[in-house]
Amino acid sequence: MRKHLSAIKGGWLAAAIHPARCHTLLISDVPGDDPAIIASGPTVGEATTAEDAKAIIKRYRIELPDHVAQHLDSRLAECVAPDDPRLARADNHIIATPLISLQAAAEKARAAGLNVLVLGDTIEGEASEVGIVHAGIVEAIYHHNVPLPRPALVLSGGETSVTVKGDGRGGRNVEFLLSLAVHLNGLPDVHALSGDTDGVDGREEVAGAVIGPDTLERARAAGIDARAMLENNDAHSFFEALGDQVITGPTLTNVNDFRAILIL
């Protein structure tokens, strides 16, 4: 939809530049690193049509302003096709990706003597459920040295989501961490960090947070019910109360989410 409502996305920027040569340097913030998806592909051809965009509107029952609906019914809503000759001199180069960030962290960790498990950079799904899965992997490493022995670092990236059911302040990274903490239930010698690499998690000017073996104990001492906060999608309030937020400010770049779990 975004491409079919824009004058620069879906290849239109490259078309406007034609016949000049266009070199695009891309920093990927999407699972799979597809140049057509990164920033909605301003210099990449697009195979979908305006009818595809209208099908999305129909599926989700989106109410459109009249001028937007009229635009989608016009020829201006079509994107630049992948085989359009105006794209012949447009070259796209991916220079940074989520996987590169994980690989760099893995290299540093191995140099520090840690065993490293990289789960990948395309992990999606409900943040709280991803937290449960990560907790299961951590417990296998902690109790059985499977699939690798301690000391270990588990790394993952991607972009989870949150189905908001409560009225709290939350973001996908802090919800993942709170779920992880709840399901690890104070497991010793486990520490974790999760954050959005652009420095903003959800609507808060907070990149993410950290947890440790004492997270739930400290919360109980402060009269905070971690599970209730998780159910209320209030993870930002939880970590703010504990002083465990990671606040970087805008980093001016974005290679999606970064998660690291240390098992000593």
C-alpha cells in the first residue's frame, strides 16, 4: 500500500533520476533483506499493482479519505515495473544487515571465550511467545549443555510483534525480555539484553532493557507483579521502575532488533 500511495517508493525515485546512473546504499531493517522492501524500494521495481493495494484495504476494512481512494483508482497509483527501462542504470548495494550485526557480536563473544549460538536474523511472531521459546533454549544450555556448552551467548534478530490487549506502555523488545524473565523464573547466571537498533522500542524513546537472575526478586521487593505487567503489555513501566532500561537515544541507523542472552 505504501508504495502505491507514494511518489518516490516502488521505483519512482529511480525513474525520476533516469537517465542518470543511480547507486543506492541500503541498510536493511527487514527480515530477508529484500531491496524491494527496504524503505519500500524507492529505486527497485515493484511487481504488485494498485488492485493488490485495494485488496489489502478491503481485507482489513480500512476507511480511506476520498482523495486517497481516488488516487488508487488512477494510473498514478501504479509503481515502476521491475523490467522498466528507467531502472536499467539503477544499482542497489546492501551495506549493513541484521545478520551482520549478529555476526559482529558473535565474533567479539568468541574472542572473549564464549560459545555462540546464532538463531538467525529473521525471527518473527508474538514477542511474548518468542520469549518463551528463547527461555526453553536457555534452559537446555544451562541444564544440559545442549545444543552447546556454557559459557554461552545466544544471539537472535528479526522483528517480533505485540498484540496489545492491555493498556500499559510497551514495545516488542521489552515485552520479549519480560516474558523471558518470567519464564526463566530467576535461573542463575543468565543475563539478557534486547533492543531496537534504531534506539526506539515501540513509541518510547527507549531502545530496550536488560534482565538478570535477580530481576523478578527485585520486582517483588518493589511490590511489582511481573506476570501482571506482562499481561497488561506494560513492560516499559516494569523496566523503568527497576532502572533497567537501555536508553541510547536515536542511533540514526536501523538493522532491526538485537537480542543477546548470556548463560554463564
